[in-house]
Amino acid sequence: MAQATPSIADTKSNKGSNKPFKEEKKHGSEKRIALHKYSEETLGAGNMLQAVQLPKNEDPLEWLAVNVVDFFNAASLLYGIITEFCTEESCPLMSAGPKYEYLWMDGVKFKKPVKVSAPKYIDYLMSWVETQINDQRIFPTEE
């Protein structure tokens, strides 16, 4: 009898399946924590336009920083759930269907585009984003 392909719903019972791929990033300041709470409340209300709009009298850069961190955390959690289904063997390249292949380049370690497996691409991407989030010149955390 053929074995059924596992689904994302099945991962609840798999070890490590509910862990994020990268450690969750914290918001770092009281202001950003408050903006994060506001963002969660508006998302829960079901009004997407309200959820993404800059709140009145708020700094657009602070709002952007909060949402970048939230998106990073959500992407990390999602990838942490599906990582066991995309291995070096099962996903030998990063692609979007048969027509599009993604090459990795960060301008630092990889100065020219290189072909890498999907898991490596995601690891490089998440590490690159994490580096940007941790860069005080890009996302200062002082109040």
C-alpha cells in the first residue's frame, strides 16, 4: 500500500515541527512593543487596510521596523514547520516552478549569483535578513 504524502497539518506530531527556523526576534523598545501590539489588534479585527496603515502620529520608520520583524518571525515559523519536507535531495534548487530558478547573491560573501539548493537559499536569505534587522544603522533600537 502506498504511503500518503505528509501534509503541513501532520507536522504537529513531528518532532521540532513547531519551532521557528531562526530564533524569534524581539522588538527591542517599548515603542516598538506597543506598535507590535497595535498591529496584532488590527490584524485580529480582520481589516487588512487598517492593519497595514501607519497609525496616526507614528514614525513611519518605527512602523516599518515593527512589521519587518513580525514578517521575519512569521516566515521563520512557517519555514520551521515545512523544513522537513524540503531537503537538499528533494529541493536541489530554489525555484518557482519549472520556468524560474533563483540564484543567491548577497554582495558580500557571494558577489556573483550562485545556484544553491532551496534549503541553503532559505538559510542564506533568513541569515541575511537577520543581519539587516540586527544592524543598528538600518534598524536602531534606542528610544
